[in-house]
Amino acid sequence: MATIVRPGRRAFLRGGLLAVAGAGVGALGVAEVPRWCGWDRPPLGGGYAAAADTPDAVRHAGVAVRYYVETTEPVVAFTFDDGPGPRWTPMVLDTLAAAGVPATFFMVGRNLREHAGLVRDRLAGHEVGNHSWSHDDLATRDLAGVTSELRRTHDVIGEVTGRAPTLLRPPYGHLGGSTLLAADSMGYDLVLWSQQMRERRYADDPAAQVRAIVDAARPGDIILAHDIGGDHRLVALRGLAAMIDGLRARGFRFATVSGLIAGAANGPAARP
């Protein structure tokens, strides 16, 4: 069964592997989610586990599932889901480039295949993670289905960027046993989020969206945004530069998720 360990709260969940055929992940310790997390609701548990004829599915020591990175350093990571797309991805990349801020993009494979030209030469300093091929709910798929979704996206990310992704964010933040098993077999760790943009809540008050992110930020936060979608996304995306300025005024720096993890591993880690 998936095991929740909290050594100094360094890892919210580790060893999230299903070694027993037919065992479900369940709610993944929803009661243990830090109260300050900025989502509308915790990720969904459940989904398919390993089939009895896949005893070799578990290959590694464990899969880390991170909502944030435990550190005392004033560093946060912006993450952008669902792209790339022609409407908002260029805007996001322009804003990040002007501010000199790295970010992590969790890309949907079919979108990257279609719009590779938008990002092919614009990702220096950024990180690309796997967000499935079709943005289907992986918690409803069996191991073969999840593996296919991830493998197709893994391959196209490698083709376009020249780098193999190591981080996975399941669509909607939904976790199932098959997702953990597929992530394990492919060497992925999973990344969720501790703060998120609330575009609909602040649709009529963009300044409030900026304040909400800036005021709530804590060291090690992983901040969720989206670089494709409808016009409501603009409440957050047009405020991105102001968020960066506000966070810098508070003394924050910025990193990719992998950079955030590496920095915490090389320095003191303590989060109340």
C-alpha cells in the first residue's frame, strides 16, 4: 500500500507503490494535507492498481509525491500546465524572459506535438514535465493505458527539448495506483502544488489575484498556473509580472521544480 511518511515533513508521501495486486491507493492521506495548500480540493484517490500478471511493475525504491519542497530558503517555483498553445504560452515565455525567471511547464503531449515550434528554441533555463498525452484522468485508466499516455509524451518531450523529463503531474492532480506504478517504472517523481491561481474567483479583481499569490507564498511553494485555456486565464497571466515583482520585494527567488528540490537537498530544510 502507499505509505505516508513525515520525517520533518520532508516528503508528504513516499514509497507510493502498490505491491499487492488489486490494492487501491485510497485517499492518499488527504487528512494530512497541509492546511495552507492553495487548491480548491485535494487530489482524488483511487484508480486502478497493478494487475496480477505484472509482478515486475515495481522497480524502484519509491515514488516521491511533492506538494511543496521543504526548505527555509526563500525560493518558489512557478509551474504552468496544459500547454503549449498559441494563445497564452508565448505571453508566459515573454514575461518570464523579461523577468529572468525560470519555470516548469507540465506539457500535454499532443499539444507539444502540434505546437512544438512555439517552444522549441525558447526553453533554455526552463524545465518540461510530463502532463500526459491527452489530458485524460489517469486515475480512471489501467496500468497499460497510463503507461501509454506517459510514454508518448515522454518521447515527444525528448524529441523537442533534447532532454528526458523526470517529473510528472497527473491531470487534475488525480492520483491512482496505476499512475504511481507507471511513474515508478519510468523513473518519474510526481509534482502537485501548494498554491494555485484562482482565475474565476478574481475575475473582476486582477490585483487581488496578484496579492493572493504574493501574500500567501512560503519558502518551497510550488505554484500552479495554466498557459492555455479561456480568457479567464488572463486574470493570472497578465498579473504574472506583478507577482514576480511582489515576490522579489518579499525577498523570494525563483527556480524550476527540480532546482527547488536540488537546492533543498543542499541546504537546511525546515518548514513549520
